[in-house]
Amino acid sequence: TWGVTRREVRRGIELANKIIIPTLFLLIIVLVFWSLTLEGAGAGIRAYLTPDFAALKRPRVWIDAYAQIFFSMSLGFGIMIAFASYLPRESPVGRSALTIGLADGLFAVFAGFAIFATLGYISQAVGKPVGEVVTQSIGLAFVVYPEAINKLPAMRPLFGGIFFLALALAGISSAISLTEAFVAALVDKFRMDRRRAVTILCSAGVLLSLAFTTGGGLYRYRLQDRVKV
């Protein structure tokens, strides 16, 4: 994150996104089509595409949906505003906003096929309904999905590597975007040198993140996530 954001926008974030985002898309496409070939994938897809209209009566469902949209599109963080400020003055901002919203939603739906097809595979392997193997939060990424990969009869290292590389690229791109929003504000408001601002923010981020690497890191994460939502 420090190495990318300390450089000017064109040689830093713009160049990194031209590499990270297409690579991430390609990895997700591979995971989706691979997961659809697993035994029991059909059960997971049926669970994914079968609506439960009764759930719309529960306020928590709507809260979770809004939280996911805000998280996925980084709304309210200033990231979109910071990125938009780098566009030419005559850029069609409204069209860009519509494109981003549609692309984000459609890609999330597409990636969902990989998740639920894998959950269907796990449900068949353990003999439980799909609903009982669903895990929220980081449990899905670091417990359920790796468990599914570990049960594969072949090519476990290959697909494990693809999955965690996709996860790492998604995390890095998010970290870069979050950092850039703060950096842009510091540079514009206080005329701070860009490299100095990035170094201060990234150093603080490293120090604060160390708490999550300890044995109690998961509990701190859950507490922070609960407060955020």
C-alpha cells in the first residue's frame, strides 16, 4: 500500500488498478466455473437463487444488505470523491457512477455462484443442508472455503493458491483505496507532501493492525465489526 500510494496517481494507483483489478476478475471467473463442476454444486445454486420473501419482513436483513452495499462500494469513506477528483473536469460523472454501481452489483451476484456452489459441495460432503454450513463474516473466507478446497480429490494447492491470491488482491486494492482517501484529504487541506502523508498513515496503520495478529485478534475484529454495523 505504501509503495503504490506514495507515487503520483498515474504511476501509482492507476497503474496498480490496471494490474490488480483485471487479475482479480480473471481469478474469480476461474473460481466460479471451477466450483460449478463440484459434486453437489446444484444444491448450493438452488439455495442461492431461491428467494425467501418472508425474510424481507425482518429488519436485520435490510440492515445487513445496506451494510454490504456500503462496504462493497466504500460509500461514506470519501474514496469515490477522491477518485472522482482526479477525473477531467468534463467527465460524465453520472454515467460513471451508474456504471460503477451496476458493475459492483452484477459482479457480486456472479461471484456468489462460486460461494454457494462450494457450499453445496460441502453440504453433500458432510451430509448437512446448505443452510447449516453457511458461515458469515471471515468464517466463510478462512474456514468454509478452505475446508472445501481441502476436500478436493486433486489440484488442492492450485485452487487454494488461486483463492487466496484473489483474497489478497481484493484486500490490497481496498487498503490502497482507503489510504488514498485520507492522503488526498491531507494533501488538499493541509498542502502536506504526498510521500510524507502516506508514510505517516501507513505507519499508523501497521501499528494499529498489529493488535489483530495476536491471539485475541479475532475477538477484536468481531468487536470492531459489531460497532461499525
